[in-house]
Amino acid sequence: MKSFTVGIALALALTANANIGSVSLGLGGSLGEPLVIFFNGGAVNTYLADSGHTASGDSTTESSSTTHETHSTPSKEENAPSSTPPTDTHYDAPPIPSDTPPAETTGYGAEPSPGASNGEIPDGQGNTFNTPSGAMRFPWNYGNADKVVPITPKSKNGGWAMSPDQMCKANSWCPYACESGYYSAQWDTSAKLYNGNGSMNGGLYVDGSGKITKPNPSQPFCVPGLFNAGIKNTLGQSVSACQTVYPGNEAMLIPTVANAGSSAVLNVVPKTYWLGTSAQYYVNLAGSTADQCIWGNADKPIGNWAPYIFGAGQSSDGNTYISLQYNPLYLSCGFKATDTYNVKIECESGYCNYPTGGQCKCEQGVCSVDNGCTVTLGEGAKANFVIY
């Protein structure tokens, strides 16, 4: 079994033969947690969701010549788990309510409906969000056609996908969040390194005069993701999955809430997403809501210390890789994996490659593959992170 750790801010791109392709999986690194991706040499069990049978063959075998290349090899220190919050953030007080309605939890396989929008930057749409002196007003209100979602609008960030005590100011980039299943198509097009200059330059740019500009004018604000993975929550309480803002400050601020007994779509970005990077989610305890999509503190198992990390991204060959692991920071702070719910990746339709053993799950403190596992979804396949 071959394994490697994705470190600083989506640090590693997987490069392999035609059976694997390439993808950058896992956010966090120096600000969050390394996401461990696993590929198994030899015959890999392949689950055919339509038939319920397993199969193995050349199409599911990793070549011994497979290589894993990186844009920039992280140092040991960069790979190490970190409890340091993003710049200008602190959460000594109790979590700040988000005031954001829970994400819709209809079946994640539903066809996305982008809605009507003229593509122009709105003027606030009559919102009454907090706009401190010197800060830029958030352009959208709830329920907008652009599918933009305000984040903690009563805090200093005023709706921007920034930490609650950060403000959107002149001469800076200001990220925004999209509805579950959608991703922001606006970022600094001059940025070339996922862990270099420009890695925090997501969203809209505000020039020195306070004018907000759209860096990719031909693109919508929010674009449908692949709609091929979601959360199926079988518990009697809601669970929030908090996506990290990237490019941005990498804090886990963007909520997807799977209500009790319901399903919710996750944003799985395509291979054309920013520099080939992917999405990462910190998944909170049962009973959590959007309010727990914050950085958090080591004394509370939320946000950066949530029990689980999910990863999702598409490779250059069209396959999607989705990953599951216990959060190392959750465990290192003394919280017990046996005290939380279980998770398994379950193929709903299409062709899904599982690790050797034919399953990918973390149950009662033990994962089916040490430190976590990855499932490959062929084109057209769909899968769920089943919480039970």
C-alpha cells in the first residue's frame, strides 16, 4: 500500500499513469490538517453500484511506475498539524452565530438550477449586514440569483467569506461563499502557486478607491460543481460540514448542513478549478449547525478540531477522488473517536474504486485503511458520505 500526505494548502498534486491521472486533494496544511490520500498497488476492488458485485482488473490496478510529483515539496514542519488560526482571527468568545439559514438538504443528485443573473456586482440588494467604518459593503442579500451565501453578516466580515473579525477593505481581495454544491469562479488569475503569492486572493478585488471588481468578468459568481458526492445523514440530529475558503484564508467557514435523516450535496470542484486544487471539509459533531463553521478552539471539538475531514476533487483524467479520515487535531487534543458517529463512503451509482478490502469507512475509532481512505469515482458515478 502506498500512501502520502498532502500538506500545505493543497500542496501535493497526484501525478500517475492513465489509471490514476492527477488531482490536488486536501486543504489545510500549515493552517489546518494534512489530508492523507491512499492508493493501493495491485488489484483494487471495484464496486459496481448497479450490480452490487466487486471486480478487479487492469483498469483498477496501479502501475509500479506510478509517481507522485509535487509543485513544491512541503517541509516536515509545514506538514505538521497546526492549531494556529488564520491571520487576524481569534475565538476566545463562544461561537458567533452565523445568521445564515441552514443549507437546503434536498437530494444532492437534483439537477442544479443556476437561476437568472445579469453577472454584474450588486449594490447590496437592500441588506442590513454589518459594514464597519472602512469596510466594503457585502454586495448580496439572502436568496440572491447568483447563489452567493452571506457568512456571519452581523460580524465585522459583514457577509464576506472571511473570519468574523476580518473586514473587507480597499486594496485587498475579499472572498465570498456559494450555496452547497456550487463554487466561486472568481480569483486572482495571476496567481500561479497554490502555496505562494496569491493563494489568499480569492473572490472580488477592491482597488484603492474602494471600487469592487470582478477578476473573471466572463464567469458567473457561483458555478455548479460536479454534483457527484454528498452527505447522507441517518442520525437524529443535524451535522455541519465546513468547507475551507481557498483561495482565501483557509478557515473552515462555508457551511453545508445535513439535517437529521436528510441528504445534502457537497461542493466537488472540477479539474478546471483554481490551479487544479480541490475541496476540503471539517465535519462537526452531531447536533452541529452552520454556527459551528468557524476556526474554533482546542477545548471544543468544532471547526479546526472537528472529528472528521472529508476531501473531494476531480483529477485530470475525469475521475473524482473523495477521502475520509479522523481529524488528527481532534484526536491529539484528547477527544475520542469512539465518542462520535461513524462514516462510510457508499457508492450510489456508477463505477467506484475502493481500497483493497472493498470498503472505505471510519467506525468506532478505526478506519478501514490506517489514517483514512480514498474512493475513486469514475465519470458519471455518485457516492455518499453516510453518517451513522
